[in-house]
Amino acid sequence: MLQKLGDALKGKKTLSWFILIPLAVVFAIWGATGAVTLDFIGPKNYAAKVEGNEIPLQDASRLWQDQQSEWVGQFGTDVPEDLKPSLQDGIIERLIRSELISARSRDAGYRVDGSRVQENIRNEQVFQVDGQYNETLALARLAQLGITADQYRADVRRKLQGEELQRTLFASEFLTASEIGRRIALEDEQREVRYATFPLAKYRATLRLSDIEIVAWYQKNSQQFLTPESVRLQFAEASVADVAGQVVVAESDLLDLYTKKKDRYVEPERRRARHILLATEKEANDVLVQLKRGGNFEALATRLSRDTGSAASGGDLGFSEKSAFVGSFAEAVFAMKEGELRGPVKSEFGFHVVRLEVIQAGRNKGFEEVRADLDSEFRRSRIADLFGEKQDAVQQRLEKPNPDLAAIAKDLGLKPGESETFSRGTGSLELPASPELESLVFGDAVLNQRRIGGPIALGEDRFVVVKVLEHRKPIVPPLAEVRSKVFEAVTNERATEEARKTAESLVKVLGEGGSFDSLAKGLGATPNAARFIDRRDPSVPAEVTAAAFDLARPASGKPSAKAVVTSVGAVVIVVSQTRVLPPAGDTAVRAARSQELVGRQALGTLSSYVEDMREKAKVTKNPQAFR
């Protein structure tokens, strides 16, 4: 169906943004590869090219699906449209940097042998049962993700090669013992701090603003209250839902589609085998001898097989397609006859003794078995055709002399509407804001020439055409319309200024030797008790902590003081002394801290190294990668 959709849209002035089927449904039915390599997306079958090496589209698509799932899980909504471009570009950039690291690792001669790859796979917790690697579970997990065993091994190998490069860079980083000591002392420094807050609420309550002051302030700051540029719009829209009810499906349509897509409904041959996984070839040969002498396969598998998942069921692997198994094992199983015993078969997991139980021949699914899928596919394809045709018809009418929006809506079955206030930056209740729609509405052709604009996409299943009826330029509203907002702004500004002056006067007197307690209380603030804090103390406001550690260390026993303005008022901060706690006596703790400091420095070096590669690399991005 997707191919037909692509063919139907070609050659028409259709909406290039249009994707009828939600991505999740596409992935569920056709898999990631099918969703991203079809013709209507474009001829490019890569997400990006890095120095001539292609990054597969399915890699970007898989990461995008993960990103969307994480977003829904965290926020309970789909990714907002205005964030999609930046998030998608972030995914492409991650893949580009990964490819650069991988390529540099290969060029530098870093190699990872098969045993290390195998060890890494075996240690992956999602492939384990009760702490033991389970091959059956591993293959099942990969199948759920649409990843073959070979693809996963290649990914692991690339990751390990990249780690070798990183390890080399990290090994080149070092800090001397004195540098480490200074950094630890700086990070662990504690300061004895007192502070007093002069809250805005106190000064707001005592302010008395005259009309003259409010008018004068508004005349000076009126640009802060400019009304947004807006228009009154007439529009007409169409959606997928509008055309869905027009689709009629005949039996002949489904039969014709089944004939054309019959190859899709082929069930490949499946085989049911049992195996016993051993660590060495000798062990496998010993088991093979026992079986040829009449040993019980199921009992031996239960007792000896290292594949704990299948061992519990006598080595039974169930019915599986050839692609479910690793290379050498798959070749062996699909070359055997029913009842045949074979071994040892070597794979990266060890040595297998295999017995083929049953061969289930491949077959074509019958028409009735897939009728429901055919019906859904035909409807989606037909809806896409009708929707594209409706847009084509709208476009053709707009190209005629003196088009009339109301007549177009009536003749072509579009829903008419009017938006009293469509504002730049916020849109309206009827039409959501989007950069594309805003650019159209406030562009010269629609805004000044008063031509009908569109059709333009609103989401993935809706388009709209618009006409400006009235243009409202930004203006400074009369004070009376915004008086309450102006009063609030003036009051906050004046209260903040009064709090700041009070706090700075206190700092000045403290510098002359005054008492913090008596002076603060005299100004209506109660300072907190002095105590030592570090840079990570959660009980102190972050603004206070930052200001306290920005102050110069007290000299000659004279406290350092500073006034800062915060969101709640002005704060006077006094630092009376500093100290560094003695280094931890535990050498292991200090070694860990040292390693952490070197690691952070190395991460900075690695980041710079990768960014330098990225800046110099020849990169081509596919702008249609996520379409």
C-alpha cells in the first residue's frame, strides 16, 4: 500500500508532508526498513553521508521512534511539532559523530576480536536469565527490535572499537598530584555564610504610585506592551477524516490488490530443532557419541546444555525461520533432514549438537486469511488518493483568475471558517501557530496583495487555504487597556530598586565595621545564623550559594559582603571565613576522586576531539530522512 501511495502522489501537486498512516502503525506492520526506504520519501536511502560512508535510514528511524516513546513516557503527549526538527537533527548529529569515531577507530588500527564481542554480548543483562546468558532469549529480544544477530554483533564491535579510541585519549590525560590537590581543595571548600533577605513584598506594600508616575513610566516603557501583529482570516480546510467516509471497497478491489501483493503474504519455511550447546569441540563430540549409542537427547540437553533457556525444555528451540539463527547454526539446521543428528556445529557461542525435529514448509497465505489487512491497506491507499486529488483540485482552482474562497470551499467540500484574531507568534483558537502558516499569512502575497494562500499543512492529516480580511499592525495600546499590567510592572521595578538600595546600604555600613545583626534588624531583616556551606548545599538558595562562592575570601579576619537581587528580593550575603576539610584518610576515596577529576578533563578533551572531526568532515544530510 505504501508503494501505491507513493506512486499515486508522484506527478501531482500533492502535499509532500503528507503521511497518512501513523508511524507506529507503519512500523508494526512493515518494520523499520520498509517505512523508510519507499519511493515517496525520495530516492535517498541514507540518513546522512559521512566522508562517503552512508548512515542507514533505519538507524535514524529507530532512534527517532525511541525518542518519541521516551517523550510520551515522560510528558504523556506526542513530541510538539515545533520541537521535531531540532530533535531529529540531534539524532542525525549523534549518528554522524558515532560514524566519525568508528571510522577514526578503524583508520587508527583498533581491532576487537570475536571473543571480546561475544563476552560483551553474554554480559548484556537483557540477554540473561538468573544471571546467565540465554541465547534463545537474546535472539527473541533482537527479533522484537527488528535487529538481526549479525547487525547486533556489528554494532557491538563498532562500540568496542570506539571505546578503544576513547581509552587511548583518556590514557593521555593526566593531572599532577599538586593539581589534583588544588582542584579537590577548591571543590571541597566550605564557607561560613550569613545572609539576610529584603523581600519585594515588603516594599510593594508600602509603595504609593501617583497617576503622574504611572503615565511617565508608561511613556518611557510603552514598547513592552505592543500588541502583536494580527489579522482577521477567512479559511477553508480539508482533513483525512473528511474523505475517509467516501471510500467504498469492492470485493474485486481486494482480489486485485491480493494478486499484486501476493508475494508479501508468503510464510517462509520454518524448522523446529533441538540443540545442546557445549563449550568445547571435544565435549560436543562426546555428547554426539552418547546420542549415537542411544542416549536421550532431551535428558542430555537438560543436564549439559549451556543454553539455559532451551535446556529446560530438552534443547527445544521451537519453530523458527532461518533468519532467527546465527550464520553457521542457521546453515546447518536448514541443510538437515527431519530426524537428522548433526554436530559439532561451531558458532560464536560455542559448539552445538543439533537434531532436526520437524520441517514446516513455506506457504502463501490465502485471500481470506489476509482480507482484513487488504481492506485496511486499500482504504488507506484510496484515502491518500482522494486526499491528494482534493488538494490538486484546490491548487488548480487557485491558479484560475480571481478565485473565490467561499466558492472553492463549497464546490470541493472544504470546511469554511473564520478566525477573528490570528496573531503572529500565537496563532488563534481555530488555526494553531506554525512557522509555515505564519510565514504564509504574513507574507506579501496574502497580507498585502490579499491573494488566497495555500494549501498548507496543519499537522499530518489536514491542510488549509487562507485569505486575509483585515490586517492589524502592532500598536501601543492606550494606558487604560493595560493599566493593571503597567501598575504591576512599575510596582515590581520600584520595589526591586528599593530592596536593592537597602541591601547595598547595609553592605556599605558593614564595610565600615558595623554589626550585621543590629544593622539588618534595624532595616527590617532577620539574618540567619552563620554556618558553613559547600557548593552543593541543597538547603541554601542556589543564587545565594553562587554569590557566596563568587565573593573574595575574607582577608585579615574582615568578612566579605555582597548584595544581590534575586527573584524574591534583595539579599545581603556575608562570608566570614573559609575552610578546607582535611583530605579523606581513605586512599581509595582519594584515588577515586583523582580518577574522577582526570576523567572529567578527559571528557572535555574527547568532546573537543570529536567536534574537531565533525567540523572538518565532509557531511551530507538527507533532509527527507524523517519524512
